[in-house]
Amino acid sequence: MRIEHPFDTLLPITTEIWQLSEAELLADAAAVSHDIQLLEARRIALVADIDTRVSREKLGFPGPAGWLTSTTLLTPSKATKIVALARGLKNFPDIADAVNTGVMSVDHAALILTFAETPPKNLPQEGRDIARTAMITAATGPGARTDKIREAITKLEDTYGSDKPPPEDTDRNELFASKMLNQRLCLKADFDAVTAEKLFTALSPLTEPRPAADGTPDERSPARRRADAFGQILDHYLATKDRPTEGGERPHINLHIRLQDLHSLSGQNSDDITDDETTRAAAESDNADPADPVDIDAGNPIHSDPIRSDPTESDAANELETDSAAGPSQDRGAYRDLFGDGTTVGWLPWMGPLSRNTSRQLACDCVLTAIVMDENGNPLNLARTARTVTAKQKRALTARDHGCAFPGCGKPAAWTEGHHISMPLS
């Protein structure tokens, strides 16, 4: 595989940028951009050989993507894209040659490679070769434009694609969910007409502007209202009982946080809080007599002789776990190494760190399990699970409020959560 060598056209690196003339600035910026393209091509070629020649034992990972992520500054998604290009370009040397000589960008190569690997169903082989050659030509040089390449691909797919009309072709459906560097999530979707109709139908009644109780107009943008509505749909789905299971349990948010951090917003640990308090709350909930009245504000059954466990002292860290669903494991060990054991944030298996304020909000109405941990983070004892808003309390809230009590909201009771005026953990 021939790859042009970079750095042949660069000015000496010792030259300070402020010393360059206008012509040198322009020339050097263009040369650097060209060399970056060549370096990207070389990295792809190296990864291709790593993928086939380096053993898994030597690599220390199941594949090159994990190794790239752990040894470079590349994100997992970027590393995965590089590995996919490295594997795909082996089957299409014409695309690889355009990348290796620096006349076509890696992004355009990925676009054409996707078309080449999954061409329209009814496009004959000779037509595929002609189309690929035409796209490579269109993607060559500084004048190449992504929209032109996409337009050509769309026309070919419309002409030679599935027998179904494009709006009804479910084979085209895609949903991308990319975790951002700022711990947010970016969604990108391409749905068929029927799936899109379902989405709009579900969103429509939830995206209407909701004026405040005093008549103040809803200041949320349409995009914000759609995002809020999508969150409500997820809440409603996760609250239903007939959803599929994962890992033997119905899926739900799984939050881990130290008891001290959840209890104290000032960041100071409370030494008088032990696992026995949470265990006692669980025991009271588990052993509540159905005839016992319930404290609607605190959520605890009212006993004439409350059940209590003998308190014991423990130096172990306490971790609260809302009833969990399996998710991809994050490297929390590295996180602890960076911030130490006294972290003051929660932890979500999918998204990572979560502020204590939001953690407390989630803990207000959750299924709570207390776990006693040693100084190395190993679990020593698992307490019984209890709800912070019991079923009896939820029924009482529904009877009193008939739905959301927030002014101007109007959500039905099934779409609401209980929230404590004073957190039971405080």
C-alpha cells in the first residue's frame, strides 16, 4: 500500500508563526492540512495491519478500537470509525488509494465506503463500479462537497433501491445515540414514514405550550418542548409493568452514590449516619401492616411500636443503589483515581457522573438499596430494598392531588412522581 510521506512541504518547525509572511502563512496552513490527511491515511493503514497481525494477547484488548481509546486521545466512537475504515478499505483499493495519496478526505472516504459496502439492492455490479468511480472523482480535491456526494447516493438508492418507496423502506431506519464530552447525549435518527408518524403522534399532546397558572405564556422553544415530551414518554415507558426485561429485571435508571454525599450538600460527611438507618427504613416498609396509616409527607407507616434494628457503627462507605438495570460498564476505577474516594457526585452506568442535586431528585421517588462497602469499594453487606415513596403513600397522594400538584401542570397521576418536601435521608 503506497502512502505519500508527510512533512515534505512544511516550513521548518522552528519558525515562529508570527515571523511568517502572509504568503508563508497561507502556504504553511495548506501544507499542514495536506499532511494531516496523509497522517490520517497512515494511521488507518497501521490500524489495518494491527488488526490482522497483532495478537489479542499482545494488544491487551479484544480489538484495535479499545487499544486506540486507551493509548491515545481518541474517543471510542472515533476509534471505532478508524477501525471500520481500516477493515473496509482493504476491499476497495480504489478508495484506499485516493485516501493514501491525500486527494480525498477520510470523511468522504467513509461516505463512499458505506455506499460501496451496502449498495442499492437492484444496482448491477457493473453499475456499482461505475458509481463508485464517479463518486471518487467527485470527492477528489479541494472542490469536493459532501452534499453533492450525498445527493448522488440518494439518487442511486431511489432508482435502484428497494421495491418499497423510500419513505416506507424500514431497511433505511437508523438511530444514532452519541455521548458527548460534556456528559450530554446527541441523537440523530432516520425513520420510515410509519415510525415517524408514531413518534409525532406520541409527542403531539405533550408538546403543546403550557401557560403558567397566572397566564404567563410558555417560554420554551418548540425544540425544548419536544425534548421535554420525549423525556415524559421515557418516564411513562419505564413506569409500566409489561415492558421487556434485561438481565432478569425490567429496565430502569441505575444510580450509585455514597450515602454521605446524598445526605450532605455541603460536602461534609455525617459520621452518625450508618447503614442501619436505611436498613430500619427498609424493615419498616417491608413489615408494614396494610391497616397501618401512612405519613403522607414522610412516607413512613405510623406504628404504635416502630420496628427498629440495633444500630452498629461502621467505617465502611455506604452506597445507595436505585433498583438497577444492566448497562455498559464505565471505568469508575479511573474516575476514583482522579477524584479520590470522597467524590461528591452520583454515578450512572450509561452516562457516568451525575450531580448530587439531580441525584437527590432521583432518590426522592425510587427503589433504594443500601450497600455497605469497605475502603477498597468491595461490597460487605446488602440491605433490604425499600421505596422512598411507598405504594400506600402514592395512593394517598393520588387521592389528595388527583395528578401533578405543580401549578399549571395537569399531568395525570400515572405520569407523576412523588417528591418529598423534606428528604427522608436528611
